[in-house]
Amino acid sequence: MLRANLNLLPTLKVLLETRNISRAAELLHLSQPSISKQLAQLRSEFDDELLVREGQRWLLTPRAEALAAQLADSLGALERLYEAPGFDPSRCERVFRLASSDYVAQHILPDICAALAKEAPLAALEYSLWDKRQLPQLWQSELDLVSTITEQVPEQIRGLHQGEDRLAVLMGRHHPLAGKALNLDD
């Protein structure tokens, strides 16, 4: 069974790259005494000095030089284990369910469809006009995305404010109300 402290490996990598305890501490956002303590632990675990001082500089031992090459590959492989799997839209075969107002359907949906056809030709889009009664479908995963006007986004749903519309009144220059302050009744 492996009993090594794997948490020390990122410190070892930085120490071997910088060959400087102060610089390693700075890069790792740790104190210099903390890095010195970790170096002592690493020396014990590897049964090697790893870094030896020669005058004003630190040199790598032969064991440390061998470790440096292996360490970059090993830590890179470990980091890739935690990476989210890549999303390739050109291979996506999912059906996306979208609901929105008729305004979005007329003015924005054509652009969405064109982008989807170009970037994800195997994906499909199901569309319906938005109705407030569909709100529960969002947290039941029946809809993927809704574009709507709402004052408050329910707790179970993640929302993003995209902009605002302002009301405007347009009339001919010679209309009886032209040039007057208007109220809602007007």
C-alpha cells in the first residue's frame, strides 16, 4: 500500500522547477518555513536531499533530476483526471427543449436554429411558446431553457438577466396627442 503524502508532489514540482525555496513559497502562496518543512518531508520520503545548496544557488541531485521529468507527466495525468469531459457540439445528438415568448420566436429563434445547425448538426430543438404554467417543468427537467419576462426567479431555478424592454409610443407628427405628456390612460 502506498503511504506517500501525494499532497507534497505539487510542492516538489515547483521546487524542482524554481530551485528556490522563497520563489516556490511565493508561487504556491505559502510561507517560506512551510515550504522548508515540506522539503524536509520530501527528502525523508524520497530518501534523498533533492536540492543541495552550492554557494548562492540550489542544485538538483541526480534523483531530483530524474523525478523532475516524471513529475510533470504524472501531475499532468492526475490533473486530467479531474478535468470536465470536453463537449464537442458537432457530435452532440441531444434534443434541447426551449420555451419563450412569441417575440423571441420571431426575432431570436431563427439565429439560435442557424447556430445549432452549424455547430451541432446532429442535435435537435423542440420549441414551445412559454406559458407561466410551464414553470414547474424547469425544475423537473422537461425544459432546458426558457426566455421570459419575470420579476423574480424561483429558488430552484438558475436565472440570468439578459436585458430590458422599454415601452414606447409612436404616433404621427400631427396626431392630437403629439407633443403632449402622456399618461397610461392616454
